[in-house]
Amino acid sequence: MAPQNRHDTSNEPADGDGGTLAGLSRRGFFGAGAGGLAGAVVLGAGVQPAAGRTTVARSAQGLVAGDPHAPSTLRATAGHARRPRGGLQVRILPIDRATFRPGARFDLRVEASGVDTESTRIRIAVAGPDGPVPLLVGTPERTSSEPGSIEVTYRGLAYHEAGSHRVRVIVSSRTGRGEAVVVHEVLQTVAPPRPVKNVIFCLGDGMGAPAVTAARILSKGITEGKYDGLLEMDQMDFRGIVTTSGDDSIATDSANSMSAYMTGHKSSVNALGVYAGNDPDPNAQPRVETMAEILKRSRGMGVGVVTTAEVQDATPAGVWSHVRLRSQYVEIMDQALNPGQMPDVILGGGRATLLPQSEPGSRRQDDRNLIEEFEDEGFTYAATRAQLAQAVATEPDKLLGSFTLGNMNVYIDREVTPDPEVLGEFTDQPTLMEMTRAALDVLSRREEGFFLLVEGASIDKMQHPMDGPRAVYDTIEFDQAIGVAKRWAQEDGDTLVVVTADHNHSMSIIGTHDARDEASPDRQANRVYGDAGWPTYVDTTGDGFPDDPDPDIQLFFGWASHPDHSDDFEHNDRFAQPALLDPDGVAVDNPDRDPGALVQTGNLPYDQTNCVHTVQDVYVMASGAGSDRFNGVLDNTDVFHRMIDALALVVPQPDRPRETGE
Ligand SMILES: [Zn+2]
């Protein structure tokens, strides 16, 4: 594209700022890659129009199930993350106090609103610990995303040196003058005495402390107040606390929290690998480099994702993708075919996004068959548990397993009380343990080391509809997958295992419920304090999962947030939504769940059919070399940096070759 920007080549006064604009010349400004600039001036005219705004259609015929993350999706698409309060406003992305690694790529975006677009002049100055820093490389994109707004975006920048960097932006326009300053912290690698070669990152989605406690009660048992055993995640070398809020809100979702773990940058609800700018095009947001991109570019490491969700779901997608909206499943999957982002192992649900539109159940609106495209890239494909075992036996370099159209079924429905009507044609799905073993088998042949995500996804997906037993059995399954990872890592001796959650959830363990009690209403059979005693789950097979999720005395699950719903406090043989949307979009009690039980009045807005994430901190646990730094209170972005430190990874500048092996 021909540079159509007009530039102010007069030597601007430095405004007393360390990041002086002096020395800026036309030649320097156009000199992409020639070391960059410490400052730049961009005038408003000649902007490129931003793409058309996306909308979300919404309809309800009769009663319909609601998406637990839908309301935030609606808000995120209906407006911008931060609407200016009036007057001339300046916003800089990445945000103040953002953390970086030298060499890691990011886009720098300046948004000036409340301006007259023709007369606007934007001055950007960057200063490091030793004065002006030539950060700005290349020709910036200039856009006007809405009336009275001018944006400037530099793509693919990277800081060269560690230390605090100050980005100062001054905007002048006929409407006034505005200024913003952010400080970016560029962190040096703090390598442990013996760096690791591999990282296994285990994420229990929505796994707050209650899910862990309930899993321990059901899986290990408890006698006179002492547990009869500990979970795998209880027995890690170090433990800390993670705070989970995003840059837009105290309440996070799985997208921006996973993005924090995978990029070291906070983001907004529903966003992956990008900051939420004001561009209406979800694919034009300013990007930050993802774990997959950094590890592949720096060291040629293998990357794997294993999940019980659709592989395009927020948590696995966070490993490689850049999207403003986590619901962009097709875009997320298409990005996985880009060589710089491509995982080497992809195991989970989500076949709907792989199949061409002609196939039943396809989510695509084109004729691409991504299973074939991945096979063309050297992947071996498995559609069932049996095929997964066969595929692993052939020692493939790359492995794609897609075992259901949508999310995989939960452990109770897959393994404990399989129901043909629930499973449909997907009767041969692997467990999370089997998928973890398969991924490790493939990735362990990578000379350069690997990063593997193991996600217990339905710990979250079953807490949203307030199904305690299904959430807890999936927590036990996740814990057993952690056991697979730990045993592999202990044998290897060169591997860090990190276990955490992305956010807390509404579930709480209050006491027990005595299902033998004919009391009416059912809440009269809930037992608290000394009356609670002990539940009667029994595991005669010793597999860690109680034989019957519906014993006489069960856990009494309470929910901090909920819609209007009825609850008999007993396990449901078949899953049922607690509430459904009526034609007016109002959540009402689902008449088919616990019919006849007392309806509990909700505390959420009327459009919410599920309970929602909560803001409390979550655990992080770690074992192996470098695990000692996973203690204390960590921001979720710290977790990224501590994994990078454990690997002693030095990220090369974007235009330089990768590290050579030792
Ligand atoms: Zn959730």
C-alpha cells in the first residue's frame, strides 16, 4: 500500500518528555525496519475507514436455553469496552502497567476520540530507562472507527531491552488537546538454576476451591474430619493464589483470563490474544503474541492442546489465536492452520468447525474441510477413542483428534451412567487422561521441548447450569489427568507442571442433603453444621470416581448467583438446564428440571439463565524445576512470565533468527 499519510517533519518540541521527537525526519518515518523511531507525528486526514460493525441476532421461540456467556458477548459487540465520557479522550493500548518480554511482538494502538478528524495531530513519544527508544517501526495504520475518533496502529513492534518504558501521546485537534501516558514494564528473563525443557499447563475451567474440596470428598473420602487421601493437585511442590480480573472488569471470563496466561497481557471479556480496541472489526484489534507463537518462533518447540470442550473454545484457543470474540470459532480454527500459530497436537471436541457446510452438524459457511487440511499439514486424524489409540501407535509427528461435534460429554454421561440418547453417535470418546497420555506420547519426541495445555473444561460448563455432581466428577477426571502429567514429568525430570483455574465460580459446598428424607419442601432435607455429618458416596471399584453420583446422603451444593429455578438438591440422572428464556428474553424456571420442587428466586438480571463466574482468587500449584516461583499472590499475567522464566526463554526480535539449541 502506498503511504498516504501526511507527516509533520518539523522538529517538534519534546514537551519536556524523555522521549523526544527531535530528529524525526521524513526519511526516518518511512524507513520501516531501519531501527524504528522514538517518536512520531501523525495527522488526521486520509484515514482508512474501519470495517462494518458486527451485530448479534437474538430470538427466542418458546423457551430456549441461553448461552452462559451470551450477555457479555452482547455487551461486547454492542459497544466498545470503554466509551469516552465526553471531551477529547486518549487511550493507549497496550495499557498502563502492561508487562512484556524483550522481543515479544505486540501492536501499539492510540485512540483519540472527541476530535475533529481533519485537524487532529497525534504525537507519540517512547522513552526507556536511558532515554528515547526507537520502538516505532513501519508505517502505522490510520483509521476512524466512529465519528469524532482517530486511531493510529503500529503492527508487530517489540521492545529491545528490559526496563520501564514510557509511552506518551499528545493529541491536538480543533476540539482541544488531550494527553495520555502509559508505562510498559519489559521484564528480563529470571531463569532458574536448572531451566526446564517442557511445560505442562493444566487448567481447570472455573475450578474454584469448592470444586477442589468437593472432588477430594468424593474421590478420596473423609473420616472424622481427616481426608482419607489427597488429590493429585493437592500434592504439588508449591502453591499460590492468582487474581483473575481483566482490564475491563472485575469479573472475567475464560477468554481474557486464558489470554493473560498465554500472552502475559490482560484483556477484556471475550477477547483472545488482542486488546479490545474501538475498531468494529473483531479481527483488526491490536494483537499481542501468544504462547504458541512465542515458543515456536523462539525455540521451535512443540505445542499441544487437550480439552474436553470444543477445541475452538476460549481456553484452548487462547494458546494460539487472536480474536476479539471467543465465539469466532471458524476464525479461531482457520488461524490454527497458520504455520506460526499451528499447534502440533489438537485433541477434544469441536468437529462442527472442521467439517464443510455440506456435512451434517457443520458450523462452517464454506466448503473447506479442515480435517483434510490438517492431514495435508502432516496431522494424523482420530475420530474415536479406538482410533486415537491406533493413531498414537503409528508415532505421528502431529495429531488431530476430534471426538464430538460440540463439547465432549461430561464424565458422568460418558463413563458412569452412559445414556444412548445423550451420547448419540459419539459412544467412543476418550477420557481426559487418555488424551493427555496421547499428547505426551506425540510431543515427547520433540527435541526442542514442548508446551501442552490440558483443560478440564466442563468443571465450568456444568457449574453454569448448577449441576454440582457433573462438575465434581469432571474435576476428578481433570485431577487424574494431572496425575498422568505429573508421573510423566517425574520420569522426564525436565518438565514443569503448572495447575490452575481461570476464574472462580458460583458453587459452594454447604453441607449435605439427605435424599431419604421425605421432607417438604426439599430444602428441609438440607443438613448444615453438626447435622450435615458425612455424605455416603462409595467407590467400590477404587477408580477414584464414586460408583453412584446419587447416594442417600449427597453434598448440598449452594450457588452464589442464580436465575429463578427449582431445586430438589438431588443429582439429576439426565442433565437439565435450570432456567430457560421465554419469548420476551426473560429467564424462567425450567419446568422439566426438578418438577414440583420449590422455585428459588434468582438474584441475577432477568436475561441470565445460568449462574455466572465470580471474582474471587483461584489456586495455582506447580511441581518441577522453576515451580518455586508459583507462590504468593500472583496476577494472572505473572503466570505467563514465570513459565517463560522456567524455560529460560529469550524471545528473539521479530526480524531476527530464533535461538540456536544448546
Ligand atoms: Zn464459564
